[in-house]
Amino acid sequence: MAAADTVYLVRHAEKQPQGQDPALSVCGKQRADALADSLAGVKLAAVYVTPYQRTQQTAAAVAKQQQLDITPYDPRQPEVLVQQLKALSQPALVVGHSNTVPQLVELLSGIAMAPLTEQDYDLLYQVKLTAPISVRISRQNFRCR
């Protein structure tokens, strides 16, 4: 069971190939459901997403399962989100983008992260915020059907 000092971060799931604000693809929707299954045993306090439909759709199954509202955050102001996360008393989930998730992990932990590629959809970061601060990265055990 995760402690109250834990933040989970994930990049949005696979998206449609075109559009300004693309929705999730069929694979992306399946991955979002798999994310909900993998976090089913973790009682979350909050779910944070950027104002894009791909992050909102990725988080939707988790939020529904945990009976939580989805809280938007501004990806251009990561420090604001970090302060909100550090103030929580239970674990939280953050759904971001390839260019924001490693940055947020680093801001939360002080540990440098490798950038994500456009093909990286399966990494789940677990950041423990109390000393000793740590980052665990796991691959979601998911294959598109």
C-alpha cells in the first residue's frame, strides 16, 4: 500500500495521430483502463491533468474508479502543481505529457530524469516525497489488443 507521501506520474496514453487536441486511440483507451486496474489498490487523494482531452481521457477511468474529480493544472506552471502535491495527505496521480512528466518528477524529487520519446507511453513513475526521497519507474504491463 502506498504511503501518503507518494505521487504517481504518467504520460497520457496513445492518442489519435492528428488534430490540435487529439482524443485517445483505441489502444490509448485500453491503456487508460489498464492504468486504473494497476492503481486500484492505491487510495488516491486527487487526480491532476492538463487541459487536453488526451490527459483527461487517460485519467478518467482512475478518477471514476476512485470516485474523484479530475483537477486541471497548468503545465506551464509546474511549481504550482508541485506545491499542491506536497500539501496532500494521501497519494495523487498526475497525467502529463512527454515533455512535462520528467520535469515534474525532477521538481518533486531533485533526481534528474531521462526525457521521454514520442513512443514512451508505458512508464509509471512513483515518487516518494519523504526522506530518503526516491523515484521508482515501472513499465505498465499492457499490450494493445
